[in-house]
Amino acid sequence: MSNAGYGAGEIRSAYRSYFSDVEDYLNCLNHASARIRWEATAAAQDYNRVLDQYPVEPGQGSEPEQVPRIEMTDSGTLFLDYQAEWLK
């Protein structure tokens, strides 16, 4: 690796600055991801409460007879769960 005329201290400082910036960026992403996961989980719980409070009767409304429930996995993937036991 060529130092392009920079001293060892300058090179180390540049790397430390780079890694600090990367760490700040990843922490920001993690914070945003956690907030979005919390908001989506809260919305899924609210939606399931609405389904319990206002069930769709067969033959009425435009929704399918068995309305899917929403559950979040730890991976952050939103998927449909028809029973959503962890929300009960």
C-alpha cells in the first residue's frame, strides 16, 4: 500500500475517522430499524384488535371470510399469520 506522502499518524487518523463514521451510520440504521419494527408491531397488534372487535361475517363485506392476522418475526419480516397466538 502506498502512503501517498502521508505520515503514519495521518493514515491511522483517517482510518479511525472512517471507522467512527461507519459506526455512527450503522448505529443510526439500527436505531431507525428498531423504531420501525416497534411501530409495525404496534400496528399489527392494533389491526388484530380491530379484527377481534369488528369481525367480518361470512358473506358480508369485501374481505375474505378468514381475515389474516399480522405477526412480526424477529428478523423484521412482516408475514401473515392466521392465528397470531403471541398477540392473544
